Amino acid sequence: MSRKILCVVLFIQFSIFNFQFTCAQNLFDLQHTKLFADYLYQSGQYNLAAEECERWLFMQPENDTAALLLLQSYRKEGLYQQGISKVKIIFPDFEKMNTTIAKEFSILLLLNRNFAEADSFLINETSFSNVDRDYLLMNKNLMMKNWKIAEDIYLRNNNSDSRAFAPYSIVFNNYKELPHRYASLAMTMSTIVPGAGKIYSGDWKDALFSMLLIGTSGFQAYRGFQKNGIESAYGWIFGGFSAALYLGNIYGSYKSAKDFNHRHENELLKKTTDLFSINL
């Protein structure tokens, strides 16, 4: 009797173990991997989602859905270069790449600032519609601060069926309203009045400092020459120092105007990049 009970107990334990083992195995089958990858992506765990997509692709190497979700996971995680490298492994010479994956690859190139490669790919990729190609080319030129080229593309497509272009009207309106400082004018102003060009560019502190230094060193040079004449070492030392400051002030005004323009363009560039990312 006890032997029968022992056999029953052993059978139950074996059945439980076998059931648990089977369940554990099923967690790693294709269906569970798909579901888990999607769950991780939807819950914002993009790095883990990429790992599951890699497993999915290992089981189904030519599955475009797995490839797309993998690239999107890399993009969401900010791993642009990894996504680019993965595309080149999965699609050597970009063969058998569908339009959706081609677009995702283009986005990765743009976000990674691979502009030359993006330009070549966008021009040569035949699966894109003209509207999709123009949308990506417009954003590429915006990121490169080629504002006029980007605006021409925008105007060419603003009345198209695609709604993707509509939000960019604010970008081009803001660009037209950007404050601008002319470097040549800043240099001329500082040639006449030291520091004036920097005031024109909004660098008040730098301008006042330049005025003070140039004025002080110039006055010291004047005192030296007035006291000891043309052979005054004191006068020549401060005169040379003052001349160097004066020339540096002219160059500084040029740079200040350029920095002013770059600063405001970069602020608009950030808004443009954010707009591009939001619309993905």
C-alpha cells in the first residue's frame, strides 16, 4: 500500500515539474516573444524591447514587423547609430526593404546627423512617394540650417494631401522674424567707436570692458609720449597694447554678431527638431 502511495506522489511531482518546464519553455517561443516585445515597447521599456526584437528576428530573420519594431525601439532609446548599423546588416545594399522601414532608416540617419548619407539615400530610394521624400528632405535641410531650400520644399508641398507639412508654417514664420545682426556693420561701428559693434550685438558687458581697456591703455600711451616724446618706451608699450586691443575689439565685434545670429538660429533649430520628433 505504501509503495502505491509513493508511486502516486512521485507521479504527481513529476507531472508538476514537467508542466512548469513546459510553461517555462513556452515563455520563449515565437508567440510569447512577439507579445512581450510589443508589451515592452508600449510600456516605454525600449532597450528591453530591442532585446526581445533581436530574439524575434533570430527566429524569423525576414520578418519586417520585427525589424521595424527593433528600429523604432533603438530610435526611442536614442541609439540611432545602432539602428543604422542594424539596417545595414539586415538589408545589405538596402535590398528587400519596404517603404516603412526605409522611412525609419531615413529618420535614424537624420537624427544621427548623417546628412550626406541621408541625402544620398533619400534621392536614390525608389519606394518613397514624392511627398514622403520631400518631407524628409525638408527636415534634413532644416537641421542643416538651409532655411531657404527647406522653405522652397515646404511651399511646393503645403497644399498637398499630406498634413505633415502644415505644422511647419510656424517654423518659417519664425525664421522670417529672427533678429539678425550684420557682421560688417558691427565691425564698422567698433572701428569708429571701440565696443559699439558689441553693443549692437547685445554684448553690453563685453563692450564696456573693451571700451575701458582700450581707453585706459590709450590714455597711458598718450601720457608716456607726452612726458618723454616719441622715444618713450612706456608710451610704445601701452600704445602697442592699445592697438592690439583695438584690433581685437574689431574682430570681437564680428564674432559677436555671428554668435548672435547662431544663437537665435539654434533656438529655432531646437524647436524644429522637437517638431520633427513629435510628428514621428
